Amino acid sequence: MLEFANFPGGPDIFELAAKFCYGINFDITTSNVAQLRCAADFLDMTEDYGIDNLVSRTEAFLEEVVLDNVDKSAQVLHSCESILTWAEDSRIVNRCIDAIASKVCKEQKAYTLTRLEYNSSGRSNKLSNDACSPLKVHAGGHQCRATVEWWADDISSLRIDMFQRVLAAMKSRGLRVESIAGSLMHYAQKVLKPLNKNQQSAEMNSSNKPKAKVFSYGVLNSKAAEHEHRILIESIVSMLPTETNLFPTNFLLTLLRTAIILDTTVACQLDLEKRASSQLEKASVDDILIPTFSNGGECLFDIDVVQRVLATYLQQEDAQDKASSSGIYDTDDIGSPNRRGLMKVAKLIDMYLAEIAPDANLKVSKFLSLAELLPDYSRVIDDGLYRAIDIFLKAHPSISDLDRKKICKLLDCQKLSQEASAHAAQNERLPVQTVVQVLYFEQLRMRTAMAGTRGAEEEQEQQSPSSAGIGGGALFHSKPPPGLPQRRMSEGGRRGLSMTEASPKADTNVNLRNDNRELKLEVARLRLRVNDLEKENAALKQELASRPASSSANSGFFSMFSRKLGRMNLFSTSQSRSSPKPRGSKQKDSRAQPRLRRHSIS
């Protein structure tokens, strides 16, 4: 019995080699040519022992069929993974890698020349929509420079070490960085597709964690598979080009989420955080909703990751502001590119705060730390922040008044829209001070609007005095008809002018809205006075409890309490307004009714 240890390809390839020796025909394919070539070297089936031996037959197949085609070269390279040592000695791996890289680079150069010819002839619209165009729009709706070329799917079946060697060979031959980035993105999406499917299925089956892409290590077969996926992610991240704006933001954040799931190295996660922060303004809320993968009663979402990404983005924005301070744009201008990006990020963070606010385990400190990172000038309007604060206060009714005031200090009441101000004025969850501020600034806004309207009307009257009254043109520009006194004409002109001033319905609506704001402000003041009264009442109760129970103490308490009520004078104004009396009724009432003793308790 003859036994071979570590025979390349195993018994099946040995059987094919035996058939070749006995002249039995069989097919040489891309799946077995590498094993047959290594087996021929192992058995010394060279030309020294026979013409047209197995070595020459397999070499002819490689040269004529495999190495001239990218797809077949990738298939042979994939088959070499199980016999890597023998394939390296036979130089099959290097020849396949060189063939793929040279073929791809040659195709790209030909495409570039063709595109230049089309651009020079003015026929570039067709190529601009081609699949090989370096500018493509991805699922996120944003333009991305990464290009998924036609050969990306051919090499996506390779093992990560083989794939890395192929990309290195392409890069050394001058392949565009956009093509390298596109092939990396396609490879990552393909090899990580099973993990993403398990995340989505777990998300659908999870009712306790809405919108969180939950992942369980149970989907992996073993710790070895878990380690293999971890190495895979770390290798992909290490191969990412350093140029910015190559990849879509959702792709980078998906890699970051997967890296957190697989517990990769800190360096790998920080690299992804830095890349994602450089284009944070292109992200969506679902992209940054990264769940917490722990069972320790923590928050549903990993807020620390988002906070680090936001802090890195703000640092990069500050550096860009300092670098571009002498440029064309003013960094403080809303129209500057930096300010536009910062405003988008502020809107994104406000939406993120609204999504995480219903979490019962979310602490006030976490909410404040994330909301306070953004500068004041990043928000033109605070409606999104107000919505997040309102949701948080509704989901956490048991927080203290001090925490409630701290959260509401984030709001700038001047930046609230009219709809948000109307909602905040009637919101019982907000502190009284915040409601008063909202009403105050709303009243200022109404006064400013009314002053502007009056100024515009006065300017219009000065420019066109003939339209001041009904028929006023004849009054001011012509003499009165004979027989009609001048006095009556002037009185008629004044009546016409007063009718015109009182006729528009807009003034009535403005007055009604102004009265409504004043009533709301009066209600807020009354709430403040009632709160002060409750505090004084509590203080009096404590003082009464500390004194001995006696009649003198009781009389002192009631006299003090009545004096407090007298100073508050809550109902005297309404009574005097609602029931006014004539002048002569005062003496009559004093004679008819007996004198009341206000402070008597007997």
C-alpha cells in the first residue's frame, strides 16, 4: 500500500493524475488546474520522463485559457487557497495576481483614453452615466467617489489575504483610488452580508429594542468563526484609502457598527469613527442609531460613540475654520460651507436626541452632555431641540425640578417658531420660568411685527396720499365745489381717513392675538404668585409645627396668614373690575350693612 502525506488536492486529484498516466481522458478546468499542476510537481511528471507530460499540459491550459481572463484567473486563485504552499512554489499565485492586475489596469487606461476622446468631441453625456463613471449616487442619496468596477465581483470570492495581495498589485500598477475603494466596498458588503441579515432578523424579532440592530453571537458557529470575522473587519479597515469622501457615510457607519459587534481593536474602531466624523453631515438618523450590546441595564443605544464622532467632527470644523479664515467665505456667515455642514449636523443631532429620548434608562447627564456639544450658532431654529426636550420630559416625569430647569436651559426661546412657541406656552411639562420666557419673546415678536406694519402703512400713506381715504383724491388735490363749505370738506376727509384706518381686518386680528398673548402672560404671572403662596404656606406650617400648640400661637398664625393674603390681594382687582359701583352708593351701603370684623376668629 502506497501512502502519500499532504498530497496536493487529495485523493481526487491523485485519481486524475493516475488516469493521465493510463491515457484515460478527463477535463482540465479552472477548478482543478492548480491542483493538477501542483500534483505534477509532486510526482515529477515533467518532460524529462515523457513528452507532453502533465506539467506541460497544465501549463498550456494556464497560459492559453486562464491568465488571459480576469474571471478565470480569480477562480484559479481561489482554488489555490487550499494548497497555498504548493501553489506558491509553482508560481501559480503570483502569475494569477499579476494577470488580474495587468488586465484591469490595461482596461482602465483604454477607458480613460476613450473618455478623453469623447470629451474632446463633445459626446461625454453617454459616458457620464456609464457604470464605470467615478461619480455614482448610492443609497444614501449622496454622491460618492467610490466606483464599483466590472471586475469587483470576480475578485470578491477570494480570501481576505488573497484579496489584499490583488489590490496591492493593482495599486502598484497605478489603478485609480476610486476603483480600489469601490472594490473594497463591494467586497465588504458581500462578505458581511450574512451578519447584516442576522442583524435585521434579530431586529424584527426584538420588541424591547425598537430600531436597534440587535446582533447575537449565537449566529456564529464557534469562537473560531467569530475570530475570523473580527480579523476580516480589521483587515478591511486597514486597507481603506486615506482620501476623504470616497465612501458613503452609511457604509462607514455600518462598518463601525459591525466592528463594535465583533469587539475589534480600539484602533480599528477609532479609525472608523474618525472617517465617519469627516462626513457626518451626510449621515441619517438610522445610520447613527448604534445599539448597546450589553445586558447591564444600560441605554438602548450607544451614545458614547455618537458623542465621540460629534466631538471629532467639531474639532475638524474648528481646524477648517482657522485654516479658511482668510478665504473667500466668512466662517460666521450662514452661507459658508462650514456653517451649512454644521447646521445639517445640528439638525441630525436634534433628530437623534428625539429618537433616544423615550429610553427609560437614559440619564439626564447623557442627554445634556450630547446636546451641549453643539455651539449656539449651529442652530438657526430650535424647534428640533424643543421636540427632543419635550419627548424626554414626557418619558421621564419623575425627574427633579432642578434637572428639568437644566434641560430647558438648552433652549433659546428667541429661536422658536410661532407654532413651537404656541405649543410651549401651553406645555405643562416645562418649568414656569421657561413658559414666561416663551411668552415674553412672543410678545416682543408681536410688537416688532406690529411696529413694522405701522411703519410700512405710514410710509405708504406718505408716498401716496391720494389713497388715504374714500374719495380722498378729490379732497386733497382739487378745490371744493362751489356752495360746499371748506369745513365740511375737511371733516369729510377726516372721516374718510378714519374709516380707512379702521377698515382692514388685519388690525383686528393683530389686536386679538396681542390680547391673547397678554392673557397668557397674566396666567403665567398668576402661576408664579400661586407658587410663592404655596412656599409661604409651607414655611408657615413648619413654623407652626415648631411652636407649642396654644391659643396665642393659633391667633398669631391666623393673623399672619390673613396679612399674607391681604398683601397678595388676588381677588380685589377682579371684583373691582367686574362690579363697579356708582358714587353715591358708598354711603348708602355703609348705613345699611353692619360693619364686618375682618380679622376676628371668635
